[in-house]
Amino acid sequence: MGQRAASIRAQRIQIDTHTRMITKLAEFRETSAEAEDAVANLQTIIPPREKLFSFPQNIEQLGLSVDVAANANFVGKERPATNDEAGSNMFTIKGRGSFDNTLQFIKALEERRGFLVDLEFLEVVNLEGQFNSVINGLVFFYD
């Protein structure tokens, strides 16, 4: 009876181990699905690197939508994406329009879907009833 009891205990341990492994596998699959969902959400906010080529045209169209003449250029060196952080490019936007339209443009830029930007510097100068603006910031991407 001693061997039989030991054999039954070994089988129970083996069954318990398999059950724990199956449970862990199910948890990993669930976590993996959650991670995939999070990445998909992130990708709707932060575009892939190649989409940045359309950023200047996007800014020009955004300006036109609020009656501001806007021109965007990339400046400085690109910071590549890593496993822990999105990559980024520095940009400068020069704009010209009325004060109210310039404020609308800045607000629209901050809320713009498709590109995630961080505005770091803003200067607005009144020149003969028109407002010239200079905006420096970062636009983020992933690879």
C-alpha cells in the first residue's frame, strides 16, 4: 500500500502542476490580449515613423481650416524610438492669422488626432493687426 499511496500522491502533484501551468498559460494569454489592445490604442495616438512625412502638410491643412497660414518644418536630430519610449522629432511651425484664429489653431494643434505633439515654446507677435506665431515642439512616433 505504501507504493500505491506514493504513486497516487505523485499523480496528484503532477495533476496539480499541470493545472497550475494551464491556469498560468490562460493568464498569460489574457494579459497578452490586454497588451495587444493597449498597443492598438497607443498606435491610434502615436503614428508610425513613416507617417511623419505627412506632418507638415497636415499642419498646413489644420491652419487652413481655421484661417491661419501655417508652415511646419522638422529641425534638429530625430530621437529614435526604443522599447521603453516613443521616438520624437523636433518641429517649428510658423503661422500668421488673426488673434482669435491663432488661438484656435493652437488649441486644434494640441487636440489633433493622428499626431501626438508636445508644445515646448510659443511666441505670438502682433504685426499690423495680424499675429505671427512661432511654435516649437516635439511630435512622437513609434517604429
